[in-house]
Amino acid sequence: MPGANVAPPTSVPLFPSAESLALLERDQVRYAIFHVKDYKGAQLPLLLERLETFSTYLQRVYVDDQMMLYEITGYPEQPPR
């Protein structure tokens, strides 16, 4: 990931979502890292569901029992304003 933009976790709304991907596109962020231990109870299954929902735009790079690394490979089209 040398030279790649990585967003601090507090700067992005619930990820992945259309809103968060729009912010990351604006900032040219290319990678998302998830530390599995930070997801308690139902949070991890909900994250996995969102990752599946937005899988068109995310490529799994690495996953183990401690972390998940995804490359953002595209962005949903923004609705007309």
C-alpha cells in the first residue's frame, strides 16, 4: 500500500455504503482495513453483509482471523441532484 490513501476510521460514515464510498472517491482512498476484534456481537455479521452488498466496488486483498484488507476498485454512480 505504499503511497495509497487510507482514511482514518472516524472520518468516514458507516462503511461500506453509497455515502461513504462517495467520500472515499472524493479523497481518492484506495484501501479499507478492518480489525476483526473491533466488531462486537452482531457488528461483524452486519459488516460482512455490507461488504457483500458492495462487492462490485471492493476486492478482497487479504483476510485472516485478525484483519481484513479490501481494495476499493470502483464507486457507485451518484444519483442526480
